[in-house]
Amino acid sequence: MVWLNNGSSDSDPVPALSDVIPFPRARDDSIWAVMAEAGRTARIAEIYPSREAALADRDWREAQVKAYAHFLRSARQPIPRYSIAPIRRADLPRSWTPLPALGFLRVQFS
């Protein structure tokens, strides 16, 4: 809320018109994305507000892939690789939806 001073008194706690009123900084737009890559296809698998949460999700997804590695090889499916990267929320596609961790088993990666 911005108060305007009518100049009635110097003891008023209300700032004068010539005073600079600081506004809060804009919120940081950066988020952390877990990126999934299989072959030539890359997707944003999930997004997180912190790097630590993204690292934990990446580690969990890699463990799931490792558990199904034999199946993926026998089915001749590309084995996904996961990484994290900072992105801006504005760069997230409008139609983006999270990629299920085992979505590659149901051919939902592409």
C-alpha cells in the first residue's frame, strides 16, 4: 500500500511524495527440471523448486531404469538418461505434463 502525504506535518510517519518507496523484487522465475533423454528425444520429466529435490528425483528415476535395464534391452527400447538443468518457468511448454518414471515401459516417452 502506498500512502501519499498531504504535507501537513513533518512528524507524520507517512512518506513525502519525493521519498522513494522500495517495491518488493519480482519473484525468481527459475526452477529445476529433470530432463529425460532417450535416443534423439528429450523431454522435461518433472520440475522442482529446488536443486536438491531435482537431484533426488533424478537418482530415483535412474534407479528405476537400472531395475528394468534387462527388459529395456530385450524389448529394444532406448534406455533413458536423466539429468537436471535450471530453466525458467516461462520456458516450460504450455502443454507440458510430467513424465511418469516408468512411462517408457508404456511407450509414453515420445
